[in-house]
Amino acid sequence: MPIRETPLDERGWEDEIYDLLVSYAVQYDARDIEGIVNNFSPNASYVSYLGKFSGEIEIRQNFEELLAKFERSMHFITNLTLRKISSSLVGAASYMQAFVVPKDGPAYCLGGLYHDRIEKHGSEWKIQERTVTDGLVFRLELMEPESRLRH
């Protein structure tokens, strides 16, 4: 059975929220500070084990400092649950898994949860509140792609 593609103007709010959350992960991995910050409303809050960051300036500074410590990363978002509170407010929860290669120290994998409050600003959905809860962290042995085929 062929996959049916839905034109963008016919997509529902669920697809728009999913795109927003995936955009955050992709822009984080691309090290695109402007793209990351653009996913948040100007007066958003972001809470992680590093602290609470409020507003565009603090959120930008948080991600600039984080990305300065990493050589590269790869994020995955799964098990997304959405709850529409109103026509302009959605609650979201999702699992997050990130493979991280720091500039100093061993590579690691991080698993956790994102709890989001997402609001519609004009025609765009933006993250208003994000709380990151870390769950699992374990070290990885980093290898170059071509070495996986060696015996």
C-alpha cells in the first residue's frame, strides 16, 4: 500500500507539534543556536539538571555553553504523548535519547524525558516551558564508521 502524503495546509496540530519537537533535536545536533532558540517563545523557561533558564537571553546562553562542550551529538525523540488543553495550548511528554561526544571525556548516551508546555504564537507553535529529566546515562566506546566492518 503506498504511503499517502498529506499537503502541509491539511496537516493537523499534532503534526505541527511533532515537527517542532523534531526540529529542536535536529537543530541541536546541527549546532544551530538560532534554530534552537527559535523553537522557544521569547519568554519561555527551560529547566534541566543545570538549572532554570528564563527568557531568550538565558536560554541562548545555556545552549551556547552546552554546545561549546560537545564535539557532536545525535538526538532521538520517541513515545510522544500530546494533550490538547485548548486551541492554543498543548501539553507534551516524550522520551529523549542522545548520543554525545564531548570535547573532553568519554562519549556517552543519555536517556530521559521532555515535559513541554507548547503554545501557539500567531500561526506557529513554540515551546513555552520545557523540563528535562535525565534518566539513564552510560559510557560508549566511540568508533569510526569504517572500523565496524573490521574483524
